[in-house]
Amino acid sequence: MIVGLKYFSTLALLASLCLSGSWAVAQPPGIAFSDVELPSEPTAMIANVDGVPILLRDVAETVDNNIQQIIASSGRKPSPEELKMARTALIRRELRKEIQGKMMYRAFVRKMTGTQPEDKRSEMELSITSNVRKMFYEQQLPQLLEQYKLETVSEADAMLRKSGSSLEQQERRFVESILGQEYLRGEMDKDPEIPLPDMKFYYEQNTEKFSRNARARWEQLTVLFSRFETKQEARDAIIRMGNEAYYGGNVQAVAKRLSQEPLADETGGLHDWTNKGSLASDILDQQIFSLPVNKLSQIIEDDNGFHIIRVLEREDAGMLSFADAQDEIRKILKENIQQEQQKNLITELERKIPVWTIFPDDVPKSMPLESAAVASAETKSLR
């Protein structure tokens, strides 16, 4: 029996496969078991969206790579039956995502080609996609070559084919993703109006989200005991740093050159907003939240070394006022509205765009792939 999977993230599922040494996949709520067998051939069609096929290899590549990484890192080898169950569950999930992506892409093409004759539609689709393909070869391909230290397109294609993909497949995914997202942007309200009463209601119903811990920003100079033979040598080093920062007035410049705190050469010893109680050093935590602001501290000693800090800003714990929280609330409510718009849009596409799949229970309004032999003919009449 194959376990259906709709809403688990890939990483969450793969992690669950290894819990307690078991690769058994728990059945997600509301998803029925299925006895559908995946085809063995990578080029076998497992779905058809508006006349465009989805092959097993289109979704199996990512799934198989992830599973192999989990096996290698966990040290637990699943049985053939467990591996089959996990692989099918993940492919079923990835297939639903692939179908949704193709529906948005096909909706964009339909929107742009309108009621043109079939030969004209094909010509217009080719014109639409050619510009995006150009973007792929001008932007994505150079990044791929640089990432894997390759020199030619042929080398890139050969590398991708070893992992079950190809340059052609990557190009197609790029084109469909760009145009599918363009369809979403064109159909959704980019800047929905958020009434003030709605924001106030959200604020009043979610007060815990707007409570703030005490927090601070500071600069830090550090010497580590492990770098010196004696504690006095470490103290002399922090004194020299402190004097240079005091008379030069630039803690970050000194920290970049001399501080022994990890990453100080990159950050200049600057620590962005950090909540009280979150530091490993209790002494530093106490000093940061009690010292005067904008003044260099005396030498502070903890278990690891000596430090000099300067607190740049500090805020007490408390409740963020509604006035100060409005921007955050507006952003949250906009995202909620847009998520609902996208959900409704997908539902509408499921009604309009014909889909055939080996897992019809996963996609509302879809049809079993057995009837996909007539997909092409039916699709022509539906456009």
C-alpha cells in the first residue's frame, strides 16, 4: 500500500523516515491510501496538464537525490518495501506541486494567446517563451557554470544528465516557473487595502505577537585566554585595544584588526539587536543590559576571556504600541490576503485547466491518467 502525501514538506517527511530507525511513513490526515504503482521507466508519463505531459523523471530527480542524502547521513538503510513506500509518497507530493506549476504556466499561455487559431497559438507561445529562454541562458546558465566550475554548455548538460536531469529540463522548468509566477502577479491584487479597524482587531487578538523582550545593540572587543600563555598577557592586549578605540574613537575599526571574537574581522565586533538572556556569557548579558549607553565599558572578564563593550542602543521590555505595530500588522494581513487569493486562484485553475494524473484524488477536478489518451483531442476543444 502506498501512503498518500499532500502537505508534508520534503525535509519533514525525510526526517520522519529516519526517526527511531524506522522508515515507515505515517498517513497524513484526510489522505487515503492508494495502491497505484509508479512506472519503472523514467520517461513514462504520470500526468498531463492541458495537453502537456509530466514524466516520472520530472519529479523523481529531486526525490531520489534527497532520499540518497538522507540515507547517507542517517546511516540507516531502509528495506526495499520501506524505500518504495517513501519514494512513492514523496513523488506523489512533488507531482501535485508540478501540476500546480504547469497549470499556472498554461493559464498564462491561454491568457496571452486568447482565441487565436491553433497554429497561431503555437506561434505566439513560442514567441512568449523565447524571451524567457534567453533569460535562462544569459542569467541562470552562467551561474550554473560558475557554481560547478564548468566551461561549456555541453559539460553542464552532461553533469545534469548524471543526476537524472538535463539542460533542456532545467530550461523548461525555468520558463514555466517565470511565466507561472507572472500569471499569479497579473491576477492577484498586489497592494490590497487593509482597513484600520481590521488592523486594530488583529492587534487586539494577537497581543502576544507584539510583546517585546529587552534588547540591545553593541560593539565588542575581545581577547581569548586560549591565545595567550598568561592571563596578564591577555589583559595587556585588551588594554591596548581599549586605549586605541578610546583615543581613536572607532571600536569597529580596532575590532576588525585585533579582536579575537569569531567573525570580528567581518563584523567589526558589531552585534545587532539581541534579546536579553540570549547570550552564552551571563556576565556579558548582565553588563550589556545595565551599562550606560554610548560609553566604553571597563574590562569585563568571563570564562573565555576579557572584553570591552560599548552599548549603542537599548530598549526595555514591553508591549509594542498599536501605532508602532501598524506596519508589521499591515504586512501580515496583506500576506494573508494574498495567500487566500492564491489559494482561490489555484481552485479556479483546477476547474478550468484539464488535468489527467495517476493520482486523481490529489488534484480536484482531475481525471485518471488512463483517459489521457484522448487528452490532446479534448484539450483542443477546451481552449
